[in-house]
Amino acid sequence: MSTAAAEWRACLRRTLVVLAGVAVVVLVMPLSAVQAESVTVLAQVQSVDQVLSNIRNWLMGILALLATVFLTIGGVRRVIGGGDPGEHEKAKDCFKAAAIGYGLAALAPLVVSVLKGIVGA
């Protein structure tokens, strides 16, 4: 088996483990909310415009967070990689992914304005 295939399988395994962990958290969290005696509503949405603004804010935050994670991983790989060209290529890929993430985060307001135009808000 080639090293690229082995790396791909290892990456796939890590991704599946993370997804399984997220699934467990998603399944357990509603159970703890059901056991609560009273549920307090912290915020109510007043308009569709507010919902779309909330979506924009969450989208920008999540994309910026992921881009920062990729930027950090790329920096660590670059520093720890030493003279290994393979590690430098992986670091470049992480930097590209971070740039794409920051670009998408910057475009999030545009996407929300398009959604506003579609729903007529």
C-alpha cells in the first residue's frame, strides 16, 4: 500500500472518530435539556432580518475559527517540519485552506444579503 493511501486512510479514520464524537455530543445534549425542570427562553427572534443577521454572525465566526485552526496547524507543520519537503507542502496546503476560510468568512455578509433578497427581508 502506498504512503499516500495510508495517509488518506489515517485521515479518514481521524475524521470518522471526530464525527462520532460530535454525534455523541449532539445526541446527549438534548437528553440533558429534556431533564431540566423549566426551560428559560433567552432570546426571541423579532424578524427574518434578525435571523439572517444571526446566521451571518455565526457563519463568520465558525469560518474564522476554522481558518485560524488551519493557519495554526500550518504554522506548526512549517516549524516542526524542518527541511522535509513533504511537511512544507502539507503546511502550504493548510495555509491555502486558511486563506480560503478567511475569504469565505469575508464573503458571509454578501451571502446573507443575497438570502435577504431571496426571502424579501
